[in-house]
Amino acid sequence: MTLSRTLWNHAVDIGREVVWLHTRGQRYSAPEAGRPDEPPRMPEGIRPRLNGVIAPAPTDIPETMSYDSERQTIYIGHGKISPISARVWSYNVSGMNVLGKWFSYRKLNPAGKRTSELDDTNSDIWLPDYSTDLLDLLNVLCRLVALEPAQESLLESICSNPTVSVETLTSSGVLPAPRRRHRASRDRDRTDAAYSLFDEPESR
């Protein structure tokens, strides 16, 4: 943690922006800070636009979704969406491609494990909400990518300036954490044989 109040406040502001994006405008909205209480959008002129209709007929469920890096365009069904940068197209979280995962559950033959007959019960039409949801997701990813340089610069500034040390946290009594803070994790580690959901909790 940084010792600079300025850097701390800057990190908090960026954190609020990220949470606002991750929740699609449902948390930390602040119109005065450019975070309206609605789905995030890129500025006009560079905002992803859908040209054409993804599914002219409801039953025209797309089988594939592809990307042209030169045209910065996503092709899905009978529609195309641009401008989409390569970084947005390849955006991943913990190694999982976000757009690929989103589409895999909405394409003609959805992905996912098959453990029962219910897993074969899928929508047989492309819902209009799917197209809207895809544009919402793309706007979020575009803004997250646009925020990355500021995050990188902030991290470099924090790491190159004084930070809170373990010694400081220890001398101030923050560390080590009180034993009561470890109780819940220890309880969760107990086996089902030794602990039941309906057992009376031990006295604290």
C-alpha cells in the first residue's frame, strides 16, 4: 500500500471505475465523474456499432464468431461489429477469453458440460437481448482496455514511491491478524464427518 495520499486517492478512483465497469454501471455510478447510472459506453466516434442484423430470423442462431484484425471487425451471424481492437477481442480473465466464453453459451450448439438431459435444453432462437448484451459487453471491454495504461502508470508510481512496510503494520498492531480472524477459514477446512451444517457453533 502506498504512503502517498494522492496516489491512494488515485487508486481508489480507478478502482471505482473498474467496479462500475464490471457491474455494467450498477455500482459506483457518478455522472459527475463520467460514470452514469446506466450501461457503460465508449465515446461517440469510437463506440462499437452493430452493422446489419445478427439473426435476420430468430432461428438464425450463429454458429461461429470471427475477427478481422485489419478491419477491427467482429463477424457474427449476418452482422458485423466495429471498431474492435485486437486487445478487446483477446481480452481474458485468468486465461479465459471473455468474448469466446460469452458466445460459447449462446451459439447454435452451446458449449458446456452435459450431465443431464436438461443440459440439452437450450434456446432455439437468437433473442434480441443477446445482441444488446453483446454490445454492452464490448463497450465494457473497450473501456477496460482503455484504462490499462493508467493502471500500469499508477502501479509504477506506487512501487517507485514509499509504501507501507510489514514492520509498520506490525508496530501499529495491524499485524499479525487477530486469531479470531482465522476461525472461519479453519472451520471451513473441517471435513463433513467432523462438522455438519446444523451443528451448534462453538462458543467464541
